[in-house]
Amino acid sequence: MLRKLNRLDFVIDKIISMGALRNMLHGLAIALILILPFSEPSWNPHGSAIFLGAAVPAIAPIVFVILMLDTLMCKVFQSDTEDQALKKHYSTILKTHFGIAALLLLIWIHALQTA
């Protein structure tokens, strides 16, 4: 039981160490990942269908691009530093960004193919 708590504390510390803006970006991407399968992209949505039919499919690629831009900046900062702990920190961020971005992209493409 204690080992599980230590692992959970480790994961929570890693998430907190990424920073508030990155965590909000990850949260938005995860929310889009959860909502996109229910979206029905259409050319002329009306009423409340505008959110699922137009806004969500349009926001997903923007969030993907922002994730990739932050990935680029993390890679630049990682290559600029000599501190191994900081390099490991940026490596964790890069892995998280790539995982979330790949999942977001795949689900976004699937949502557009079914339209």
C-alpha cells in the first residue's frame, strides 16, 4: 500500500512540476480527446450543435499546434542546458506532449473521417 502511495506522490509531483500552463493545456487536450468522439462535424450547424459540430473540431488542431510549439521550445531548452536533472524534466514533458498530441490527432482525424 505504501509503495502505491509513493508512486502516486511521484506522479503528482511530476504533474505539478510541469507548471500550471502546461497542465491547463494538457487538461484542454484531454477534454477534447474525450469530447471529439461525440462531435458530429457539419457544414451548417445550428443552435447548440455549433459547439460539437464546429467549435470542438476547430479547436482540436489549434491545441495540437500549441502542443507541438511547446514541444519545440522544450527541446530547445533541453539541448541548451547541461544539468541532467533538468534534461530529464524536459524529457518527461516531451513524452507527455507527444503522447497527448498523438492521441488528440488520431481522434481528431477519426472524427473528421466519420463526418
